[in-house]
Amino acid sequence: MKIPANLFTILIFILISCQKQPNQNPVPQKPNIVFILADDLGYGDLSCYGQKLFQTPNLDKMAAGGMLFTQHYSGTTVCAPSRSSLMTGQHTGHTFIRGNKEWQPEGQFPLEEKAITIAELLKEAGYVTGAFGKWGLGFVGTEGDPNLQGFDEFYGYNCQRLAHNYYPGHLWDNRQKVEISENSGDKFEVYAPELIHKRALQFIEKNKDKPFFLFYPNVIPHAELLLPEENLAEFREKFLPEKEFKGAEPGSEGFREGPYGTQTESHAAFAAMVTLLDKQVGEVLAKLKELGLEKNTLVIFSSDNGPHQEGGADPDYFDSNGPLKGYKRDLYEGGIRVPMIAFWEGKIIAGSKSEHVSAFWDLLPTVAELAEIPTPENIDGISFLPALFGKEQKQHEYLYWEFHEKNGRKALRKGDWKLVQYDVFTPEKTTTELYNLATDIGEEMNVAAGNPELVKDLLNLMNSARTESENFPFQAIDLKKKP
């Protein structure tokens, strides 16, 4: 019997509709991960953390839409070891880089080949990985080269000393040295943070259809307080009396090789630089939203250590460490407790605040859990993913830091108790201080004398918290000596 044409068409439609469509239930893409790291930004430098003299509206908005952490800690109190801790999931008693040790002809002492970094883990799991900004963990061609530590793409400063200067003579595009002729001689025409920022945004755009890990170690507001006039102008004469800093100028020794440039309006420049940093964070978030990625991207913002006092910076004027004691290079709270904001639309409860005690070495296990990757052995971190999602969170037994300059410093936090030792390389001068952070966040009352047994227990824990490092022995050494 001949089937009518219209009935035949209906039957074909039904058969096709009943078949399982290959793209009907696509496998969800793994979440993207963006980690933005400010440089020497203090606990009190954002308005959402109490800054009163200027505003950071984009970071405030990020905090309002996500989670603000009140007890998050950096890896340690200076750049390279703090970043090593971040990348490897190990505190400074175990991580590969434990001090700011120079490397010739450029850069810092390299991460070892056997180091397992966040980027390596995510790359093996199918992520595209990119780092844009300041590296400081190994010169091009060494074992610590970012391209050998898991990053598909790197653009910025390899050397953290050269990253002191915002109008540099060159940057690195992976292993290619990119000369910036516009900054030669006495010229200040190309502002490196803007070049780096454009590349970070391009990385997001280029990889919008793949899971990606963007590590954005921004160089602002570290040390040299220089930026374009268009950014500085609106802040001029608003932070009087001004502070003038006389630094390196064209023709002077070491110009563009680390020494900080002259700035006659240091207060205005600092406020303008943090404002620029805030704007750049806002543009990253806007780019994610523009591409429809905001609901599948975890964005975290933090700082590598506390505020510095170099290059004209004036942390006391801005109350950059908030209620905390100490600055960069201190192991008091002001040197190591840093802002951290996490944002993930639809996943993290908007406007939430966490008192969970966490540290840089927790990032690796957190992203490993998020990407469903096995966590490496021999790390010190604990995933804070449960805290992000408002679930029951495992706590640290203790947190440990060491600092290899200033005659050696150590610190350990267990619960609310904080033990601090200074001058550890000279036993006859070593100080031992104990603070209860629950009642004394400013570390003003040393209660060591009244708690001898507790001090003894914490000292034993402190001594067992670390292993010896051949490249970074914990003793007085010349960190400027050629390796």
C-alpha cells in the first residue's frame, strides 16, 4: 500500500525525534580558574577591607557578589618564596624556593624539575594554562622556566627585580625577549602593566571554548610608584601632605635595572595605582561576563605579602595593614595576612564572609578538587573548596612560615595562638613571642612568659615543621651571591 506523502513525512519526523541526539546532553566543560595576584597589596588597601582614603569599587563588587576571607595568609612575607608556596602547595619549610635568591644573568633561583605545580596538574587534566605578569621562579631555559612548569603561555617579567620598573626595556613572551624601544634612554612611553593586562584579556578571549587556568600575577602596586599621567591626574593634591621620593633617573646607575624611579607625588601615585589594579580586575570580570563564562569560572583575588615601605610607599598614611602589626618582611600579621576574595556566580553565596584560616599552599589542593584531579602527595595544603560552597571545612593543625633575611625569622599559628621568633640565626639574640589572635589581632601583648608549656609545645612543632634545603639552608647566607 502506498503511504501518503504527508503521512510519510510525519513518520520520518517521529523516527528522527525518537533517536538520541549526540549533542543533546553534552559533557559539561570543567570550570575555568582565574587567580589574580596583586604585588605587596596590604590587608587594609581595599575599601571592602576598610580602606578609607580611596575606593576600590570593582573589588568591592566582587566581594559583594562572592566571598571575602578574613584570615587568609600568603606563602611568606616576600615575593619568590610566597609564589613558590602558591604554585607547589607547600609552606616555606618544604617548598623549593625559600628566599629571594638572585640568578645570573637575570631572574631568581629556579624551581626544580621535580616540583609539581598547579599549572602542570591542570595542563595534564586538559586545561590551557597561561601566566601574565611577574614570574620570579626561574629564568628562561632553567628548570624553573614557566614554560617548563606547566604554562602554555607566559608574558611579562621573568625577573622580579626588573619588575620593580614599570617602564622596562624588555619583557618576555614565552622564551622570546621582547625589546621595548619606546622606553629606551630617557623615554617613558609604554607602561608594562597595560601590555600585560591586554595579553591576559586576550588569553581569555582566545580560550573561551576550552577549560583554562589564568594565573595573573599583577605587578601593581609593588615599590616603584610610577604610572601614566592620565591615571595620576585625578588623584593629584588629594592626599596632602605629599611624600617625595628621590630615586633612579635616566643616566643614573642601575636605571631600569631594579632601583625605583623618582616620584614627587607618592601618595597620589599609590592611590592611582591601586585604582588601576581595581579597574583591571573589573575588566577581567567584565570579559568573563561578555563571553558568558561567569557561571563556569572561579575567580580568586589575593596579594603575595603585606605592604612595603620602599620607593616612596607610605603604608602608615594609608593604614595599609589595617588593624595588623608589621609590614612586608615581617612575620607578624601585617606581613603575611592578606586579602582574598573568591567569586563564582551562582556557586558562591553572594556577600558571604569566611573566617576559615587558609594559606597560599591551600590553592593547589583546592583547584585539584575542583578539576577532579588526584592531589599530589607531600603537600601541606588543604582544599578550601568546602568553605567556598558553605560546607563543612577541614581545618589546619597549624600554619608555618620562615623568612631567610633579617637574620632569620619564623612563625607558627595553631588555632588562635601565634608563635613568632626573630633573629633565629643568632641564638643569643633570638626572641620568642606568643600572641592570642582571638583577643589580640594587633599582636601587642606578648604572653610567652605566662605560658611556658604552650611555648615549649609550639617551639617543638615549629622545629618539626620544616625539612632542610640544600639550596636554601636556614642560616645566615649571602642571597646575592651567584649560584
